[in-house]
Amino acid sequence: MSHSKISKERLVTVLSLGFSVAIKNQVIEIDEAEQLLYSPLTILNELGIDQQIINLMRAGTELENL
């Protein structure tokens, strides 16, 4: 796996975690986090982000349904 791909995946993972913490701490609403990160899943796929990470992010969009 290339260094560039690992860096992209790491960035997306860290951002996802940060948004999750912000939602939990009621700093931002789920809708806002979704607009900022979770909606562009197709873009992430095009960037070559690992499918497991994309699947986790997709699951994150369903948190409001719990």
C-alpha cells in the first residue's frame, strides 16, 4: 500500500473519530457532521480510501437511527 493512500485513510479515520466525539459531546449535530464528512462517500471511494473505512463511515451516518 502506498504512503499516500495510508495518509489519506489515516486522515479520514481521524476526522471521523473527531466528528464522532464532537457529536457525543453535543458540539455539533449529526446533520452538520454528515454534511462535513459523511455525505461525500463516493468521493472517498474515488480517492481510493479502503472500503472498510467507507463502510464504517456509512454506518456512522445511521447513528441517529439508534
